[in-house]
Amino acid sequence: MTISASLAESSVTVEPGAEERVGVRVLNSGDTVEEVRFEVVGACAAWATVEPDSLSLYPGRSDTVFVTLRPPRGPEVPAGRTVFGVRVVPTSEASETVVPEGDVTVTPFTEVAGELVPRSSHSAWRGRHKVAVDNVGNVPVQVALTGQQGTERARLAFEPQELEIPPGEAKFGRLTVRPTARVWRGSPVTHPFQAVVQPRVAEGETAPPPLVLDAAYEQQPILPSWLPRALLAAVVVAGLLVGLWYSVLRPTVESAAREAITPEVVDAAQNEAAAGGGQSGGGADAGADAGAGADSGGAAPADGGQEPAAGGGSGDQTGGPGGPGGSGGEGTMSTPTSDRLEIQDGVGGDPTEGTVYEVPEGGIFELTDIVVQNPQGDAGSLVISSQGESLLSLALENFRDSDYHFVSPIAVPAGGAINVSLDCREVGSPVAAPSPAQCSEAVFISGMLRTS
């Protein structure tokens, strides 16, 4: 191996947002001029560069390039030790590549960002907010949520009071603002306040400054400003209605009632009462007479009772239209009917014919559904016909399973049949099964068979 390389420092420490340079010394121990290229490998390759990225070395000569490490200040690069390497690739002989390795330690930093949503709230009872806290540092952080009121007439409550946030993530806390006194009516009261987000750090570390978020809660009155005016208007309307009743409507009703009671009306009522009393007395006299007649002539009611019986007997002997003398009408019976045919045909030659269903004598078959199956994926044509007319003409290569449903049934008369003709052009190949020798299809039909 004619190319060798080594790092000036095997371990470096760098702060996020800053940079560190590490030298790489390359020696050409061969007897020809050699050109080499440099590449940074490892997790830090995204934020590391080599300057220059290539060298030409004469025999026995060495030179130095520098690796610049610039970790960004953000959560995408976690704090801690990271191993990196510099790949030194000879242009003439890539198989003699050497990779000196080192490690870089990224120092931790803590930083948070936050927001109050919404910035202002409006309610008569309490204000509700959310505290959104983002960890933009490279280590997990625990923050405490506290509040600073601008007035003593409201209390702040956080739930939860502490948040544990991984790097690059955000978490939410609930903030409730409760006023100490109620405002029943009048102008709204504004309560400004501040939510404080304080990151917690370990002992000996410098705590970052707290994050202060400003917001306000507007306490609305419980009774709206329009309520007194609405109540006053309701009282005025109620008074107007009462006055209208006593001044206009009630006298009018009483006058109409007095005018309706005339002498003629009184006389008519007395006559109706007298007529009703007379009818009641006549009914009583008639009842008494009927009772006397029953005592004196009992045979007459007996004879009178026989006449309706004779009439009833005559009715029973003649019979009604629905009785034994009547005749019943003829009906039609419908039976659900279905049948299935499997048909095979070889490649070449005449098509294979088959019959799916024959209609019996005295019946009519109403075809409503046809299902055709091509399980092998054959290629060819399949024709379904009846009474010399084609119902369906299908190309097998277009489907595996196909169904057809008719809103208006196809009527096949007695003695008729539903036939199938199969012409195979190419036998299909089923998945995970032996190759068949001929095409094979299945036809299923269903409908109603109507017979007298």
C-alpha cells in the first residue's frame, strides 16, 4: 500500500453552531505520482467538509488537508460522542483506500420556545388557553409552568405544572384563568397575565433565561347589556295586551253574549224542554201498553218470532257467492329456479355446445341473473343464447368472474332452452396449479318458473 493517512487529533469537542478543524496528514510512499480524494463518513458527514477535497502527491511526499466540523445549533444533532472517519481514496487504485477514524463530542445546550393559544380569551366564567412548548435544544428538557398576574382579581392554574420534552418535540399544557369575583352587568373587565416557562437544569449547569408569554383574559358580564331593555320591552307589551283586553276585547265579548240571549231564543229553549218532556212521557205510556199487550196476547209474539226464523232458513238454503255453490278461479304459481353448466373445449376445431336449462311444458321461465366464471384465465369466446337469439357474447380474456342482472326478466317459453357455445383459442394457466389441457368455463343462471 503506497498511501497512508492519519488524523492530527483523534478526539475533538465542538459546540453546536460553532466549528472545529482537524488535520489529516497523507503520505505517498510509492514511486509514482498519486492523486487521492477525500470523503467524510459517519453520522457527522452531513455537517462536515474536507478542504481541499483532493490532492496530487509526488513519490515520498506528504501533505495535509483539514476536516471542518460544523454541527448545527438545533435538535437534529444530539449531544454526545460521535465517531467519524475520513476516507482517502487513491484515484489509480481504489482498493488501497484507507480510513483514519476519530471522534467528535457535541456539547449539550438547552433552549425552548413557546406560545400561548389563544393570546386572548373571552368568557363570563373562566378563560381557557394552551401553552405550547418546543424543545429546540439537543438534550431532553424539563420545564416548569408558572404564572404572573398583572392583577390580583384572577388566578392562574396549569395542568400539568411540569413538562418533560425530548429534543425536537413539542408538548402542551392547559392554562385556566379564573376571576375571583363575578361581573353581573356592566362593562367587561380585562385581566392581563404572563405565563412563565422555566427550563430546569442539573446542578452546576447554567440555567437559560425563562420564557415569558403575555396574554389577557376578558371577563364578560353574566347578564348581557341588552337584558334590561328586553325585560322593559316585555313588561310594556304585557301591559298593552292587558289594557287591550279590558278596554276593547272583554266589553265586545260581553255585549255579543247579551245580544245573543233574545226572547225568541228563550221561548225556543222552553219549547224544546217541553217537547222533550212529552216524548219521555209518551215513551213510558208506549212501554206500558206494550207490557199489557204481552200479557193479554202471548201467541201473537210467538207467531211473529217465527217469521224471521223462516227468512233466515231460506237464506241458508240458497247459499251465497262464496259458499259451496260458488266456483273458484285458476291461479299461477311462481317457483325460484336456478341451474349451472360446466363446459370444456379444446384449442381449434368447432365450438362446443351445451344446454344450461330447458323449460318444462306448461311453464314460462323468466331469466333474471347470469353468472359466468373463467377460473383458468382462458382466451376465446363464449355465447349464451335462447330461441336462436344471442343473449350475451363474451370474450374470455376480459374477465375471470362476471355477473349480469336484468331489471326486466328475459322470458323463455315452454319447450325453450338456454344454450352455451364455447370456442377456445388459448388455454389459461392457473396460479400454483398444473396447466390444464383445455378451456373450462362455468355458467350459472337463476330466475322464476311460472306454471298454471
